[in-house]
Amino acid sequence: MHDDKHDDKPDDKHESDPWIVGAAIVLVVLGLLNLLSTGKTADAVRQTLFAVAGLGIMYVVSRLRMSDLRAFGWAVFTVATVLLAVVPLAGVATKGAQRWLDFGVFTVQPSELAKLALVLVPASMLAGGFTPARFVATLAIGGVPIALVALQPDLSTAVVLVATAGFMLILARVPLLPLVPLFVLGLASLPLAVLFLRPYQLERVHVFLSSNADPAGAGWAELQANIAIGSGGLWGLARDPMYAVRAEYLPESEHDLAFASLVYGWGLTAGLAVVVATSVIVWRAALSARTARTREAALVAAGIGALFGIHALVSIGQSLSLLPHTGMPIPLFSYGGTAAIVGFVAIGLVLAVRRDGVARPLWTPDPRRRRRPRGMSAGTLTMTAALVAMSVFAWQLQHDRGAEFRAMSDQQMMRCIRLPAERGLILDRNGIPLAVNVAEYAVAVVARMFKENDDDTRSRLAALLATSPDELADLIEDGGEGESQVAVGRVAPDQARRIVDARLPGVLVVPSGRRQYPYGAVLASVLGHVGVADADDMERWPHLALGSRVGKAGLEKQYDALLRGSDGKQCVYVDPSGHPVATGERVDPVRGHDLRLHLDIGVQNLATDALVEAMRTSKGDLGAAVVMDARTGAVLALASVPGADNNVYGPPADLVALAAQSQTPGPSPLVNNATQTAVPPGSTFKVVVAAANTQYPVLSPDTVVDTGAAYTYGGHTFRNWQPMGPHNLLQAIQWSDNVYFYKLGELLGPEKMADVAGQLGVGRRSGIDLPGEAEGFLGTPENVGSIGATWYPGSTLLMGIGQGTVSATPIQVARWTSGIATGAMVTPQLAAAYGSELTPIPTAEPQRLPFADLLGPVRAGMRASASAGTAGQLADLPVPAGAKTGTAEDPSAPGEGLNAWFSAVAPFDAPQIQVSVLIRGGGFGSATAGPVVKKLLEHYFPRPPVPAPNR
């Protein structure tokens, strides 16, 4: 008679365990998926063969009798120890450590076998219960493979072996009394391990402990693991066409960081599958330990579960940067033949334990006599909780920084080549080009990509360049190793367009960037020049790319944002070594806007030629002429002599010519004398003093004042430019009477003169749209004292005639002349519009002077000067003019130290054009500067043709 309950096995207990087998296969499949997605097809095939062999060995081992378990364990231990002993003699070295034995067809890592041995042998030795002798013997025997592994040196695996042995001691219920001192000794000796670490291992520890490790050096693996997990999302990036390139940036993607690599390619979902599969193996091993018939079998199953759990925790923890990078694989998932075989053997042992416990229930000891491994349930729960916590951490990393890491992933494999935009043209008011681009384009190829193109592509480019394929190949070959792009030729615009239209991969066509100025020195000080951006430019325009060409002076600088356009880019994907592997995004450059000026090149040439002639005949050293619309401030000409040829700036700059220009004797040709040269304005300032008398009346315009040849004040004699009779205001302006204005200045005082002068723009920048404008100087007792100078009583008199503490630029003289003539102050402006639609550039509205209605007497004086006074040469113009001449004493001027000034407005009854001219060192204003002004006004107001006489 027999007991049915012992004859029939319960329904839920089968000899096989499809859960643990299925979990093992899932890990293998996920590992193969990772290898295939990273382009390691050969490794995937090799791993598949190992997995198939492992499955066969697993089946054989699963049939193992528990009575043979002890012998099997000692056999594994012996083989592992022998192989470890051979490693120092014949092992393969990597990074200074010998860990592998090469058998030709395959390599073996004995330390993987030692992990299993340190589960089997302690289980066998401690299954009979604790005795001091067994405890010491276990430590001594287990210490052999640990020591051999540490001597390779492979300290990370040695630590795992120590941890495995420690777990086995705990599971075997070794009393705490001998365990605690052992564990304390182990912890205390950890710092000594630093003495045995290799440099790369020390770097890994430093990276883990430090927050500022170099991401391009020691911190590379940690950074790339974070990028991989952070940017993987739920479903990964393996379907991204460029994923193979992304994957190259993650080191050890098939082994140490396989978990990070899997999440990168297949998402957190695949990573969770690894966690779940590992947890299933840990739990099923624990359940097998519970059903084990012998204590040794229970310890083996529990130890194997702990071994899988430890590996997964450490490997996933290092991928998440929660633990140092130890080089720990996940069994069955990470690439490695030895690890795969050993993993399947371990699964086979768990199956054997289960089969023995389920198939032979009659021989199972009474549960009260069968002591389960200590802490098995708690340890399993702890490992599972830790794996779940790491999974949550991975999700949190993606949630909080996913976009950041995805951007880093994109950025690190992308290199973009700047495609410079063509600069806009600068045109005069009639559309005549003043600044153009040299009609030349550079053709370059992304060398490595282009070499990989087919012969047809190379032949097509060679034909477009009018060269042979062999010559093109030589150009690329000679371009230099490691260069991202190689120039292969320069072509004309039509040829460049044909190459662009051909859309050949890896071929770039960019403008030369060289600027050309057809009128050279005539406009150099107005247009400025272009150059390569420096630190100041980068600060002004923070988004400039290195090597950008920007306006460095003049209008090129003032309107650089309009003229420069928007650069394009040709991006290429690069591998970690920086070699291009594929073409990426292309953004075509956007050409800069054309800039249309108010300036008339015909008037500019006329003004320049007239200045040159005036300087030649007068021996003056510099000259400037301003022609401006008196109603709006539109600048029609802004001539400056001497001038420099701005074509020498390129870029690239002609350094020899540039040096020659900068070393020219005399005044600098690089200065715009109309806006940057401030000198005493002389008698042109008298109309400013007369205007002050309208706002602060101290002397009636009709009052006749005795003048004569000089005026004595404070014991000093202040001379007139020639003896004169009594004059009222009109006559004083008409004949530029110094004595009259000495006395008027004395009556007004410096503060009142300075107040009105300030309203007329004296001592202030005009606001013209050119950089580097000088503000001149308007002295008063207060500001002269602030710079450490002295204001003398005679300073007020000199101020009355535009000498002493007053200096002005020609553009400032033009403004106050125009302001008095029209009653409103305008802001000079060169630029009129931009773009193909000629979008107007805003111009400041004229500002009416508060004393505009009181300026009649001053205007009458200017009109009298132009009709029959010092500016009387304008009397024969076909339109009425108003003017003021000036002859200013200037210590910096050559010759007799006299600056020639002449400033006029016409038609005076309805002002349209204002012309101001300065010749430094030119002598009398009417004699030297007057003819220049007259030529310019005659250009605008030509005499009507004389009728032919009747015959």
C-alpha cells in the first residue's frame, strides 16, 4: 500500500522550469539584438554559436544527479584554478592585465569559471554544517582562485569573487561571530587595493568620486553611458538611420556597458526586459533552493541566484553611473563566450536542483530538519528592489534630462562646415555699385566622403572643374591627412552654379569672400573694409562663427548685420575619431541685403577732385567736403583727402600694401576727415554766436558797433583780419568782422554761447551712420577747468570767433549751417534703403530749433556774405545762396597755420543743398575752400544754356 500524495507530484511542480529557461533565452536574444543594432554582426553570430552550445551543455548539466554535485563542483574548481595558474604564463594581455587564454578558435576567461567554482565548492564544504575547520578550509581553498585573479590583476572580478564567497558563507549559516571580524577586515583592507590598481582603474574610481572629470578623457565612458540611457527613450534609436554612428561613441557597448547600449538602441522597454529576466532567474533559483532535497543543492541554487543578481546590479549600476565602472558583464546578456557557457551551466545546475527536488520527494528530509539558506528570501527581495529602483532611476534620467542627452548625442556626432553667405552690395543713389564681391568661388570636398564616392561622381566633378580625374585625385591626396575639407579649385560664378546644381555629395561651393571697391580711395573712408572677425567682433556679435568675415570700418561695419547675410552649413556625421561617414543636414546660406545710399558717386568724385586740386595749389595737408540735403540730412557726398585704397584689406589682406599705406608721411589716409578730424572752425562759428544773440539778446542786430583793426581787452590786443569800419550784425557776418564778434562774445558770456552752440550740435557727435565719429570740443569755464586747464578772460573773446576752446568737424559745421538756414537740426545719414524691395532705412526727423523764428538777421548776414561779401564768389549762381567763410588759426596746420573753411546753403530762400569744405593749412577760406564749394553747387544748379546768337 502506498501513499498517493507521495506517488503523484503536485500540478504546480514540474521537473523542468520553463520560466528560468525562458528568462535565460530572453537575455541571450536581447544581447544578440544589442550586437546586431551596433553593427557587430560577426560577434552576434559568434555569440549565437556559444548560446546554442550553452543550451546543449545546460541540458546535459540539468540531468546531473545531486550525488554527483560535489564531484562536479570540485572538477569545476580544479579546472578553473589550473587555467588561472596558466594565465600569467601564457595569457593574453590587455591594458596591462592578463585575463584570457587563447586557444586559437576561441578564447577562455578562467575567472568566469572561478565565479561558479566559488559557489559550488563552499556549498559542498559547508553543507554539512559549520565547524571551525570547515570554515577555515573554505576560506583557504576559496582564497586560491581569488588570489590568482587579483594577481592578473583583475581586481573588479576579484572583488566579485570575494563577494560571492561572502554570500555563500552567509547562506550556509556560518555563525556571525567569525563572520563579523572577517567582514570588518575585508572593509578595512579596501583602501589598500588602491595600491594595486592600474592607472585606468584609478581613473574609473576618480570619475565616480569626482564631479569634474574630463568628459573627453577619463569621464568619457560615464558621459556616453548617460547619453545612451538618457536619450534612448522608451523605444530606443535603433531605427534611426544614423544609429550605427551613435553607437560607436559608447565604449564597451557589447560587454561592460551592454545595458546602456541596449537602452540606447531599443529603449528603456528593452532595458526593463533585462531587469525582469534577471529577476526571474534570481527568483526561480531561490524557489529551486526551497524545493532542493539536499542542503548542498539548496546552497548551490541560492548561490547561483545571488551570482546573477550581483552581476546585474553592478553592471546596471555602472551603466547608470551609480557605481564605478568595474567592467562587470550581465551573464548571458553581455558578449562573451566563456560567460555565456558558464551562465548556461549555472542555469543547468539550478534546473538539476529543481528536478532532483521535484522528482524524488520520498527522499526529501523533513522540513524541520532541512535548514534553508540564511537570508535567501530577504536577499532576493533586496536584489529585486534594487533592480526596480535602478529602473526607476533610469526612467527619471530620461524624464528630466532626456532632451539634453539627445541633443548631446546629436551634437557629438555632427560636424558642420560653415557655408559663408555672400555679402550684399553697396550701391549709390542711382544703383551704381560701390562695394562688390570678387566674382570667384572656392570649391572644396569633404575628403574622406568624397573618396568613397564612385568613379562617376569623381569624373563629373573633374569635368565641371575642367580638370582630369587623376589630377583631382592628386589634389585631394595632397590636401593633408586629417583635414575635414580640401580645396580643389576656384571657379567663376557660372561654373559655381553648375557645380551647385549637380548636387554632388561631399562637394562644397563657397564664395571667396574677397571684397572689391571700384572707387578705391575716393570712398575708402566712407565704405570702410571687411576682415576676419576678431575678439571684439565676437563680443559684438556673440553668434559669429570663427573665421567669419565682418565689416571692420565705415559703412561695412555700421551696416554689417544687413550686409553680412546668414551663413549656411553643410553638416556631416563623424565617427568618434572625427572622420566623416555620412552627409547630414544642409542649410543654404542667405545672401546679405544690398545697401542703397543717398550718396551720389558723381558728386563724390567731383568733390574729391576739387579737394585734391585745392590742396595742391594751397599746400594744405588734408581736406574734407560734405554735401548734404539740408531738409533731411541725406549725405550726397562725404569726401576725404588723403585717402587709402581699401582694396588692400581683402581679405586676405595685402600686408605689404597695407604697411606702405599706414607709413605714408603726413596725415593718416585711414581717417575720415569729414567726421573724425576736429579743428578750430574759425569764423564759420560766428553764425552760432549770432544765433545765441537771438535766444539771449544782448545786442540789437541793428546796432552799429565800432570795430576797426583790433580790440584791446584785459591788457591784450585781439586783432581783426583786416581794418574795418562800424558794422551791424548783417555787415559783421557779411565781412566776417572779428572785433564785432569779440564784443558780442564778451556781452553774451561763454555759458550762453555754449548753450546755443550745444543746440546747434557743437561739441556733440552728429549721429551720422559711420563708426568712430569725433565729437569735437566746446569749451566753457567749467569743463576747461575739469581737465586741468585755465579759462582766461580772453578765452571768451576767442570763443566768439570760433578759436581757442572750440573745435569742430566738417560734418558738425554742415549741421549748424543747415540748422540756421532752415530752423531745424537734421541728422546726417548715408544709408537710404536696403534689399531688393528698397526698404527705407529710418531717418531721424528734423528737430526744430526753439529760436528758429528769430534767426532772420543771421540768415540775412549769410545771404549778404554770399551775394557781396567774403563768400561773394557765389553771387553768380543761378539760385540765391547763403554762406559763411572761415580762416582759422590752427597750430597743427602746415604752412602759415591757417585752415580754410567755407560753408554754404542753396537755394537760400528754400534750402535744399548744404556744402561745407575744410582745407587744413589751406589759408583763406574764401580763396581755397570757396572754389570747391562753388564747383559742387554749380553741379546741382547749373547755369542755363546761353541762347545761340541770331544770324
